[in-house]
Amino acid sequence: MGVDGGRHVVIMGPQGAGKGTQAALVAPRLGLIHVATGDLFRQVMASDSELGREIRRYYDRGALVPDELTLRMLMERLDAVKQEHPDARGALIDGFPRNQAQAEALDRAMAERNERIVAVVHIAVPREVLLERLSGRLICATCGATYHRLFNPPKQAGVCDVCGGQLYQRSDDTPEAVERRLAIYYEQTEPVLRHYTEAGLRIDIDGNQPIEAVTEAILAALRPRVEAA
Ligand SMILES: [Zn+2]
């Protein structure tokens, strides 16, 4: 990374928007390292570090991990990325910040390190489309094969192609459950998006198009910001 530290990008989007897929596709093409906080939690808890033990204490109680710990975990990872990938421009941060307090804490941490967030990509997908994508999942009760009502339907409704078992819908995947999860997401991220709009960093990408088209749109929007000297 350059002498003035990393040039990082944050990627945001609701469940079902294809955020993780897109992050993995675009990061290498932009000279960024994909850093997903979901993976980080799993890695750090599997490690025997002090931070890992501290985070596990919250997990084991089913409690929310405090923002401060999550931020510390992220910053330690960014330091490690710098060591491991000296030629990378920065990180593509996926999964953080999730609320306004986290966004403000991230700003402060970046300023202290003389690093910067140069763009925040938000993959936007209409709520109805997300509902359709997320609430169509079906699982075979016998062999665990998965289907989708619209995108990958079984040959015979309700019956597994592989084993003839009965298909069911997990309670997390019902339209009501999906609707609830999306409502929470929008409520928490609205202030974060506003925060980054005011900072001039927000880039909205239409996520309601084929995967390749979304990838190209993200690359076209990010290149000038990430590659700028
Ligand atoms: Zn089956």
C-alpha cells in the first residue's frame, strides 16, 4: 500500500443482493483484498488469541459483540492484510459498518491510521425482488437437497428430484421472516447510507440485473476512485 496508507472500499447490500459474490469477484480486479467480517469472526474465534476468546464469550452467551471489539478485529485484520499483501491498494470491507455508531467509529479509526475509505458501494435491489429471491428456498427433508421455487424448481412440486423426499421451507425463509429481516436491515443501514452520502462516498449500483452486469457496473464505478493516485 502507498505511503499514505490504504485506500479502502466498503461494500453494502441487503441479504439476497449478491454482496458476497460481487465482493469476491471485484476485489482481485481492483487490487483490493476482500475482508468479510463474517469470516473474520469465525477465524478469530477458532484462533486462540485474546481477542478470539473475548469475542467467543459474547457469542457463547448469544449476546451481541460490542462494536469496539468488532472494530478492533477488523483493524487487526487490515494490519495483517498490509503485511501479507504489500502490493494491495487496500481492503474491500464487507459486513461492516452495520449501524451509524460503527460508521463513525470506523471514520475515527481510519483517520488515526492515515488511511481512507474512498468509496462505499451499495448494491440496491427492490424489496419485492429480494423477497422473491429469499423466500423461495425449499429443502428436502430426507436428503437435504435445496431447490428454489422460481430459479431451481423440482420437476414435481413438493417432491425431491434426487430421492423423492418431501420438500419443506425453513422457518427463516418464509416471506414473513424474510420481510422482518429486511425491515431490520433497512432501518439500521438507512443512517449509514446517509452518513456516506454526506461524505460524498456513496455509489449506488443496480443489483437487479445479471451477475456479470452488476460486476461490470461496480468495476466501472470504483476504478477511478480506487486507482486515483
Ligand atoms: Zn431428497
